[in-house]
Amino acid sequence: MSIDKATVLVTGAAGFIGCEVALRLLARGDTVIGLDNLNDYYDVSLKEARLQRLVDASLARDPGHNDSVIPEFGEAEYPGSSR
């Protein structure tokens, strides 16, 4: 049985579980759209490092496919959430 490749939105992509899910999707050939608000519930540098892993994995899979990378999303309700 073959599974068609998909485009998958992964929310919380900079978190531990979201990042691992996204990496596995990329490894099987899917396109991943990762979304994370990068809140400071825990060390943001950990989240930024996970996002870099996702960018690297995506570029390694298909270097010509990525038109742009948006590494940060803010929450409009919270002043200063977009750093």
C-alpha cells in the first residue's frame, strides 16, 4: 500500500513533539508547514534550535523547493510577543 505525499500543517513545530513529528513527515517526503508562536514558557533558544533543524532538514530534502522561511509568529493580543 502506498501513501501519497501530503502537505501537513504542524502546530507547535518548535516544541519537542511538534518538531519530531515534522522531522518524520519530512523524512517520508511530505511537505511540512510548521507553525509556532515561540512563547517563553520555556527557553526560546531551544525552540529556535528546533526550528533550525526543521529548516536544515527541509533544505536537505529539496534545496530548490523553499521559496522562503518565516521562523517566527507572534500573538497580536500580547504586546511584545514578536521579538
